[in-house]
Amino acid sequence: MSVAYVNDLGGVDLDFWVARAEGLDAVRDGGRCLLGHGGDAYAPTRDETLSAALLARHGVETFEINGRWGAELKGRDTPWGNGATRIEAALRAIVAARFGDAVEDAEIPPPMRCFWLAFVAAGGEPARYLGHAIFEAADMDAAVARARALGLHPGADLRVYRVNDEDAGHIPAQWRNRPLSGEEAAALGWQSGP
């Protein structure tokens, strides 16, 4: 079973988890969230009347920060929701208040993330970097396994950094899943010295 972060849920998956947070029997079928097997569609992500009722019932407060939306349940110490829209952030806050920051869901494949691998010579201080690579993988262990499968592990030490999603969007596709030259690493902002 894979783990999905609530603030990554969207569309039918977010509809499904909102239904679960509401205690409703819901299933995903044919790209829709249905109440019960073969029941009515449940789509608070697209139904403004339904989402407005949910926000009111849960006392969701929303706020905009730098072009994105945040949401929290008024007077409750629960995780925030965030998203590209006010409704998305609010619905995520409802799910997070019930289930926490992440949910286990066998139907959602693990998201691919970017990881920066820095290969380091063993025992040196300061560290002497031997090379870099950026891999797309579900987690750090999978990124390291992909590097090793390609024969990349020139040093005895490996440092792995998760690249945030915004920065990952600026890394050219042709620079991923292979070794980077020193110039490519520098162009991406890597500084190997003080």
C-alpha cells in the first residue's frame, strides 16, 4: 500500500478521501467517486454547493499566500491544507484534520520525486565531491537503487537530497536519470566549495 500526502491529493482521489473524512461509504469507479457501489457521484472538488456546505460545517478558514491557497479548521490544532485553489486547500484541510498529513491508499501510485545524489570521496574533510546525478523515484531508497543499477556509485559515501517540487520543475528532463557534468551541476546551483 502506498502513502499519499494529503496536500498532493486532487480530483477523484481528493473527492474519495473527503467522503471518507465525512464517514461516507465511497468507492472510485471509472474516474469518479461514488457513494456506495454504483451510487450517486460525490465530487466536492467540482460541486460548489457541496464544497461550500463542507467548508461551513467544518469551519474552514482559507487564506492566500504568494498565489497559493492555505486552509485550516477554525479553532482546531490540525494540519493545514494547501493547494492551487481555495476549494482544493479547504478540502485537503478537512481530510488532514481527520487522517493527518498522509493517507495509505492502494489505488494511488506513489508520486515520482526528484532526488539529487552527490557522490563523495570517503573520509575527506571537507567533503570532496566526485559527481552528481538527479533521479526521479518514489523515495530516496529507490533513487539510490536506480543509481546503482546504472553503475553510479563512484565513492564510498553518498549524500541524497530531496529536490522540492517547485525546483524540480526547473530541472531539464535531459539532465535527469544520468550523471551530471560539473558545469550542469553548477548551472543548477550546486556549490562544491565554500
